[in-house]
Amino acid sequence: MAVDFPSNPSDGDEFVSGIRTYIYDATKSKWNVKVPGSTYAFNSLGAVSDHIIPSADITYDLGSANYRFRDLYLSGNSIQLGNRTISEDNIPEVDLTIVPETLQLAVDSPTAGHSGDWLWTWKSGALPYARTTITNQAQGNVPLYASGVYTLFNFAAHEIHGTMTQTHKIHLKWIEGAGTDNNISWATSTLNVQGITVAGVNDSQPTEVQRININVPETITAPTLVAPNVTYDVSFTQAGAYTFMGTAHGQNPTLGPLYRGGTYTFALDSSVSGHPFYLTTDNGASWAQGTYAFEYTDGVTGSRNDSGTVTFTVPANAPDTLYYQCGNHSSMRGELVIKDLEVEVNESGNFVVYFQHDQEEHSVPVELRPKPGLVQQICLVYDGASGKFIPQDMGDYITKTAVIQERIQELAATTVDTKLSEGTVTDVATVKENTTFITNLNQQGELQVHTGTARWYAPFDCEIIGISMKLRVAADDFVSMSVKRNDTAVRSDSILPGQLSSSIVSPNFDLLEGQYLTVDVTSVGSNAKGEDLVVQFKYRETTS
């Protein structure tokens, strides 16, 4: 829009048009836009059709502190800053994408029974993935990351060890539950792999394992799920209980999840004769012999049978909880947990899948997380293969740089020699007394109040000299924990709302060889519960 300036102005005359003030420069016979708060003006330029060249060298500014250019579009040449030239040829390429996680995991279940914990072992790995080294620890959640490449060795698949009474295969499944339907296609299993050794697992012995190679896609898409078809073997072996074998184990166990649309068959052994089997919405409060109170028959074939089968195809409107019940004995009953047939999504919007035995129970949730972004303590290193600077943490840098490893070894050797000559270190016992060790117990994923089952056993008589708590994501309330020695509380602490860490002021206590530590999580946040809790213990060997 053209501005209608006054005629015959004098030098220094000001003129206001809209939001701009102009000042007349008689030496150049032109109106300039006046910069508020300054003693100079600049030209108001629209589109130009020629070079913009100042009339004097190093005299004029392009923009000002108060009036700055929003975007600067340049191509093909350079910017001169003092005596340095910035050009497309000397600006290094930087790729801030985090390298996908590559990790080896081991899992074991060396205890008796059907539903013991899977015990996990892995190394810490790259910094952005927030893992700490664990050995034979139960986990409330095992996170896997988009584009990650994982190798899982299952030490419980073939060889009986520990107090095991049966072997356990493992599958990565889209949903929790029995069977091998809905296994994830990008997790491929090799059933027999010989002579695998992982430190601390099965006493570090070479073992025949099941191997699962997992290549998580960059973009994860849930499939159309297959309605499960599951059979439960039911017998009568002791008064007051239905005994389940095969898919589920135990006396009157809770079954499920059963999925709406799935078909579940209860195969009744001849020993069940006299114990009619039916489904009900009654939790036992209204039971009376032979009345079949609140019997549920939708989708049920063979209700009240005491031999043969009872088949349940779960209807879409089935309640979330049903019960199986004997018509003649009130104590012969158990719960059925019923869910929609869909892949779980947690509060963070991430899919939750399952590492699962092909029988019920014996499962652990797996959060499929997006690849993380940059975190603290990340540096940039030059990658010759791509010709770009990429982010890398110091652990990776040292692992991949032989000269750094050699230099560390040289410095360590020099320090040991110095300490020997000073008399600071005189024998192995002195070294032990002055060596600080670290171990961790953790809860992965979104926090929950939990009585700790993962145990750390003292390898020798020692003193705990430091205890710290760390979160990857802070909570909106206190995150509190209790440290127990052989199931007796010895220390406690809390991380304040909004904070990521805390340390116990007076952490010291003794552990005898073979005693163990556990950690109870006693409170978490309300809405933001906190994520990825690590409790770190520092300890030293004690000598008599």
C-alpha cells in the first residue's frame, strides 16, 4: 500500500502513517522508517531487484536489537563473520538421531512351579535407553524400543536346573494369555541353540537355550488379532477344589484373561463326576447346593456337566468378571478375568505386549517405547561412515575407541604401582577394603506400589555405605521406598515431588555373606506416578 508523504519536507521532519514513523533525510531526498528508542533510521525495503550494497564500509546494520529479521534465506555462497567465512563447505553435518538400541538379554526361571517370575539379565547399554545392568532380577516391565535389535536367550527352555520342575518356552505375544496365537511376527524363535553362556545365569554354565531374535519396527502397527482357542484340563484330586493342569495349573486358580470372541473349553476328567461345572456372576455370596444361583449361560455349551466338556465362547457383552463353580460344593470355585480382544495401550500411548509362556501366568508386560531423544551427558563424535557428527555417550565412545581403553589401562597400572610404592596398598585384603562396589535394584516403566521380590545377595561380608534413588521421569507426589535386609526394613527414603533423585543421609549397615536386600516401593505419584526407578547401593567388603 502506497504512503502519501507530505510535499516539500525539510530535513528531520517526521511523519506518521499507520504504525510506522518516518523521518525525512534531505541529503538523500528520501523518507526513512524511524526505529523507536534509537537515533538512527533504516530504509523500508519491499521486494528488491538488485544487490543491497551499503554506501560505506562497516557502517550500517542489517536489523537491530529491537527490530530483528525473522527468517534469513541464503543459498550458494557464504556469510562473512569478522575474519571467518561460514559456507556450506565448512559447516559440519550433524545427525542428532539416537542410534537404535542393540541389546542382548537373558531370561531364566530356575524355581519350582508353574508361575514363578521370569528373571532377567542385561548390560546397561547406551545412555539414552536408561538401562542399568541387572542379573537374575524379576521385572515389572521389560521395555523394548522402536527400531531396536534384541537377542533373547531363554535359559529355562530345555535344561532343568535350580529347583525347576518343568521347562518353560517363552514367546513375545501381542496379548497376554495361553497358547501361541497372536505371537509377534518380528520376533523369531530358534528352539535349540547349544552352549550359550551368560555371566551369572545358570551358574555361568554353557546351556542349551531358546533364542528369540527381535527386530522392532520403526513404526509399530497392531495387527488384527486371532480369537484364542484354549483348552483347560480339569480334574478332581482333593476335596474342595477343581485341579487344573496343562494350560493352567493349581487348585481353583484364577483363569485368564479370557478374551471376548475367544473359545475356551473345560475338558472335565472322569474324576470330576459328582461335581457339576457351571459359570456364574455370583462371587459365592448367594451359593446354595443345587440352586446354580446366577448361572451364566450366554455362549456356554454343556453347563453343569461333570464329565466331557463345558465350552465357553465369550460374547461381546460378557462382564469383566465371571466365576466357575461346582453345583454341589461351595469351595470348588475360581475367578475368570475377561477382557476385550485388543492390544493394550498404556497411559503414555505406547503398546504393551507380553513375554509369555505358552501356558497361563508366567508372563511379563513389555512396553514398546519410541526411540528416545537426546539426554544429558551425550557428546557429539564424528562418524566417518556417514560423514556426520552423531550423538554418543562416553560408555559407547570408550568401548569403540581402543586407544582410550589402552590409556585407561596404563593409568590404572601406574596408579597401582604408585599405591604399592607408597604402602597404601600392601596386599589383596587392603585392596578389597578400599574398593567400592555398586549394585542396583530397579522397577522399570510407570511406577506402582510393590513389595519387592527381586533379591540381591551379598557375595561376601560387606557394609552398605551409600543408597541413592533415581527416576527417569519425576512424579507429582512423593516416591517412597523401604530397603529390607532378609525381609526386615533397615532404611527408607523418598524422592520429593517433581525431583529425580534422593540419597539416604545415614545409609550404613552391615550384610553377612548370603544375606539379601529387597526394595519395597511404598508410595508413588497420583497422576504422574514416576517412571524407571533405580535404587543404587554402594558397598565395601569387610574383613575380620
